[in-house]
Amino acid sequence: MIEEIGIRDLGVIAEAALPLGTGFTAITGETGAGKTMVVTALGLLLGGRADSGVIRQGSGAASVDGRWVIPADGAVAERVAEAGGGVDPFGEGQAELTLGRSVSAEGRSRAQVGGRSAPVGVLAELGEQLVVVHGQSDQIRLRSQTAQRDALDRFAGSDLAGLLADYRSVYSRYLENTTERDTLIRERDARSAEAAELREIIAEIEAIAPQPGEDDELAVRAERLTNLEELRLAAASAREAISAEESEGPDVALLLDSARRQLERVSSFDAELGTLAEQVANASYQLSEVALELSRYLAGLDADGARELEIVQDRRSDLNVLLRKYGPTFEDVLATLDNGNARLLELDSDSDRIDELTAVVEADAALVDALATRVTETRREAAGQLANAVSDELSALAMPDATLVIEVAASDELTFSGRDSISFLLKPHAGAEPRALAKGASGGELSRVMLAIEVVIAGSDPVPTFVFDEVDSGVGGAAAIEIGRRLAKLAESAQVIAVTHLAQVAAFANNHLAVVKDSDGTVTASSVRQLTGDERTAEMARLLSGLADSDSGLAHAEELLTLARSATHMVG
């Protein structure tokens, strides 16, 4: 429920506070005073489009704030907390929520939710749960089959909502699996060609079978084999110099042995020379080991170095082919092999996946069909109940001979909402053919049909607040009185706010606000006043006759207010 709305510099309204509260609030005022700015303000609070054109002339910005009373632990309070805002305690089980919106002359818009800045989209989300706004555009929208289906589904309540949730879950899965299956089938040739190409790549890499680090190892071997003779000559010369086996010249080993003997011969005279003799002996031993290693090295040199080099170079050439195709590194080549195998496994499973999806799709198709049939049956049952209840309401709204007919036609085409085409038809009298609302209802009749639908639906799908903007357009006399009576009835279960130009409607309100226009000759500004007693009677007289102080108008206004009080048991 909206407690109060504050408006600053919006349209012709300089500053105004609208005390609302429970029950039925009527908002009246002279033409051009800015009644519709109240609905505009509410639209901004509920996340509507911000237009700098609504800012009052001469002002730099417009702002709107509102205070709501909401369930303390409901979905609205939870969403406010998610947005970073907060609510204040307000009686047992309830909380007070503040929303705010400002629009600058440059077109910038800011929103506040529970005292914290928030995206405008959060206001829109909350608005869907807080308020239903009906204006002239909604009467036009009621002509569409989508709006008619939404109204029927709201009336059908939780039974249909549960069915639709089940249907939509299966239908979404059905569409997803059907799309995947059809894509696999459509792309089967392309995927088959991709698999064939991958097999060639994998076969080529596996045939060469590169090993991690192999390229570096081959580079070392190639360098060795390319310089094989130089290596052989250097190793042989070094071994000969250390220990001559094939020449008569002295070698290092013999010279060291001679040096050792000379030192040992006199070591008894000086221990230091004995130590040096041991060092020479160790050097001789180490040289002998080196000579042995050189012999082994020479024995291990490839006998056919040219042939071995050819093999190594051929291997390096094969590896370089892979690098050029799948490189630039061997890690990339090996990754190509691993990824190719994984992708090939996926592609090779296409046939199995298509068969699996086909079975799932066929099962879901049967389930979707069964659920859609149940949705249709539930809608048809609800359609009969809604049509009868709305027809009763229309009778009370000065359309005694009119009957609402709701047709639910099932088609072969499935959609996210089922397979049903919903048509609201108006039968103006017993002998007439029902005609679609789009063709058979005037603006005034649409207003009453819309109101009748909301009154009926409110019993099964309660909404905290209804706002009606000129719902009485095109209506007068007895029909207007009945609209006022029905708005008062709707206010028994919800907060109702109606912008009206008819006294017959305003008379049934328990809270009457008037948008008052003042002018100093250059600037017109409006504010809002809560009317009671004589002020309200005078406003009612003005609505009836255009004269606020006419005796006959005042008498008529008193009569109308008395009628409304007796009919609704509300004190105006």
C-alpha cells in the first residue's frame, strides 16, 4: 500500500504531497491542473521512462518520492535487501519502504531504493509486485490477445500457474534439445569433413611420433656427426700426447713417472718433496684415467658417421615439417595431437548423440503435448467462470444486457504460453453475435469491461494497489455511478487510486484529493489538497455543474455523497 507520494517540479506541480492510505482515493482537478502528473509521478517511481520534458518550466530537475507499507518478510523486502537498501519497521509483520526518482534537465535519471542508490531496473521489478496501473493505453491493450490471455491466466490462479511452470520447463528443454539435434543433423556433412581432416592430421603426427625434447637432442647429435673427423683427430692426438702407444716419442705419462721417481729418491731428506711426489703420482693416475676415457671415446665414435648423420638429418626434416604445419614449438605440435584426439572423439559420437537426442525429443514432445492439453482444459474451465463473473459485473456497471464470451481455441502450434488462442468477445444483448473487443466495444465499454475484469480477478490474484487513470472516459450518468461503486468494492481488498473527472466516481472515495491550480498571471503552479466537508462538496458541485458555489450544484453534490455513503458504508 502507498502511504504517501511527494512530487517536486513535475509538470505544472511545483510541490505537492499526496496522502493516500487504504481504501479508495479519488484525484480530481480542473483541466490543465496536472491530475495526470500524479500518474506520471507514480510511473517514474515504478521505473518508467524518464523524460526531461516533464520537468517544470524554469526548474533544473524534477523529483518524486514515495512511501509504501509492505510485508516485512515478503518478496519486495527481499529484493530491496538484494539491491542494498533497507526498510523500517512499521507495525507487526510490516515495514515501510521508501522509493525515489529524480530527472535532471540534461536527461540524467537517478533512482533510490530503501535509502540507497540503485539501477532504475530495480524500481521496475518492484513495481510489478506493488502496483497495477490502468490508463487509456491499457484499455487499448485489452484488445490484444496477449493481454486477454494474461487476464485469463491471472484469474485461473495457482492451478494454472503450476501447470504453466511445468509446461514451460519441459517446453524449454524440448526446444533446446531439438535445436541441438537439428544442428547436428544439419552440420553432419561439415562435421564429417572435419573428422576426416583431423584423422589425417593425427595420423601424420602419430606416424612421425615426436617426443618431448627430441629436437634439442637431435640438434646436438647432428653437430657431433657433422664434425666427426675433427673430434676423432683431436681425441687421438690428446691420447697420444698423454700416453704414446703408436710413436716412439715421450708422452706425458712417462715424464710424470720420471718426475715422481726423482722426487721419491730424495724425499727422505725433505718431507715436503715427499708430499709433492704424492701429488705427481695422483696427477699421473688421473692422466691414465683420461687416456682410458679417450680410448673409449675413440672406440665409441660411429664407424659410419655419414650414414648416421643422414638418419639424424632425415628425422630432423620430418620434425620440421610438423613444426611448419602445427608449430611453432613441439609443445604446439603435441597439443594439436591431444586436442585433435579429443575433438575427434566428440565428432565420432555425433551419431550416438543424435539418436540420444531424438529419443529425448520424442519423449518430451509427448509430454509437452499432454501438458499443453491440460493447460487448455484448465483455461477453458477458468474462461467459463471468468466470463460469467465479468458478465455479472457488467450488468452492475449499467450494461445489463451485455455478456462477455471468452473463447479458448487450441492450435497445432506450440508457444512458450501453450497452444491456445484467447479471444474476449462482447455480446451486447441476447440476440446479438459476440464480437471481438477490438471491433465490438467503444472506449466507454472497454473501460467498464477492464474494470469488471479487475474486480473479478482481484479475488483470485490480489494486487496491493490499483491505479486507474481516466477509467471513466466516455462514461456518464448511471454507468459512472456504477463505476464508482465497483471501484469502492475493489478497494475492499486492495488500495485503489483513480484519477477522474466525474463526481459520480469521486463520490465513492473515502479519500478525496484535488489538484489545485493557482496563477499569478505569468506562472501556473499546482499543488494537492485533501478535501473534506464543505471543500469536498464544493469540488463535487464543480465536477457536476462547473460551478463550485451553485446552490443546485451543491445540493446535487450532497445528494450524490449521501448515495455513495449509504451504498458503501464509507464516511467521505
